[in-house]
Amino acid sequence: MAEEIEQHAVEIARGAGRILAGHFGRPIEVEFKDEHERDPVTAADKEAQEYLAAEIAKRFPDHGILGEEGTKEEKESEEPAKDILWVLDPLDGTTNFMNGLPVFASSIGVLYRGWPMAAALYVPWPNPEGGFVLHCRKGGGCFADDEAVSVHESDEPVPSRLIGVPGYFGVGQGFTGKLAGKAGEVRTTGSIAYELAMTARGVLQYAMFGAPRLWDMAAGVLAVIEAGGTVMTRFRGERRWHPMECLVPSWEEKTPTMKELRGWTAPLVAGNRKVAPMIAENVKRRFSLSSQFRKLTRPLRRRKKKSETHR
């Protein structure tokens, strides 16, 4: 079953890639999901989502679909998730795409009761086809089209090799101990799915993500694992990092609703089996917005307390 699903996912991802390639570098209609115009959605996002959903429904009518660009009704749905769920991000890296930067991905992850079982990601690439499909199934290895790929292997981070980190990393986080100052060459691409694909292919030696959504990472995490790596996470309420296995461990106790799955987030560190755990244990938040606010308002609170004392 997983092999059949993988084959279909590859075909569908390639079709989404053709849609995106047809729009790339040309004037395109853009809307924004927020009033600050920081969360764009283009006609390419919508067309690719419609294509993906239609193809999956045609080939697997009994399966569920969770797409980033769902309708308002879909986003509020309290319907229980289907056992086999296709998780879609038709265009991850929309801002790059609409500005003409070929750093994006179309991501298809397939889950069985929360466990990643197959994945396919279309990634633009300077080859004769203009891109490749990174694909895998659980236990089957990871491939870029027909070429087997693997994560970069090393016992510890290599200072001269690339790493993927969030844009805010330099301000809000840092490394402790022996990793300080030599954790790797930082890159921030603006696409979680793309960075996971590059980690699986060994271009990035590891990548970190603060709070990806399910559609950002459902395909890429399986690709990294099947490329010989591991993905460390820490679910809500957990204090320690651990290798990611089931994305929704509570599924067996209670089937989540589609709305609940839309709210899924978890920090991730993806890389090889030695480096990813090392990075997860040595990255530390230096300060948070709330702590900075408390620091800034401390003099005001002291004056208020002093004033109240003298009343």
C-alpha cells in the first residue's frame, strides 16, 4: 500500500511542479491572509492546491486531505481525521516564489493515524527538467527522482558546511558549550519544506525549525529519516528532546479533528543521527519577548511599588 501511495504521490508532485513552473517568473495575482501583508497566497498556490486535491480524491476517494490553502469551512471542520491523511503544502516559500527566487517546494506528506508513511516534494533545481521530486516511503529509502540520497554524515557539526536556521535565531537563541561559534554556516531560505529536502539530500548538514505546521514538515521529516537521518522534537508539555516517530501520539486514544490538526506545531531539529541530537541538546533560548518586556518595565514596577508603599 505504501509503495503504491508513494508512486502516486510522485506523479502528483510532478504535476504540481509543472503548475508552479508555469507561473514562476511571471506576473501573478497575490492576496494576503493577514492585514500586515506578511502571509501571501498566490494564484499558483491555489491552482496547485486544487490540482493536488482533485488528483488525490480521484485516485484515493476514501482518504482524507489536509491542505494549507483550505476553505473557511475546511479550516473550522470538527470532522474526525481519516486514518490515511494526505497533508499538502502546494507552495511552501510563497514569498520567494512571487519575488522570483527559485527556493520553494510543493510538499505532499501521507500519514497513517499520525505516522508518516510516504512523501513526495517537488523542488526546483538547475537540471534539464528544471526540478526534481524527492520521494520516499517508510522503510524504502529516499530518492531524488531515481537517485538515492542521504544526509551528510559527520560526528559533529562541520563549521564550513551549511545549516538551516530560522530568521530570528541570531536574536532569540544560541548554542552552548563546544558548539558556540562553530555550529556551521547559517542559511535561512524561507521554506521549511525546502530546507528539509536539502537536509535529506545532504546539502544542509542539519536544519532547525521553531514551530512548523503539519503541512510544512509532514513530507520532509520522513525524507530526512529515510535518507538515514533523524528528526528531534519536543511536543507541547515535554521538557526533553526525542526522535520523532508518530506526529500525533494521542491518535490511538482519540482521533483528532481536522481543526485540531491545523493547530499542530512542534520544534524540530533534522540532521544525521549523531549531530541532530547534539544540536537539540545544545541549543538554548537566551531570552524571550516576555522576559525582555519584564526587564524593560522593571523600573516602572519599582516606582509603582515605592509609590504604593508611601501612601
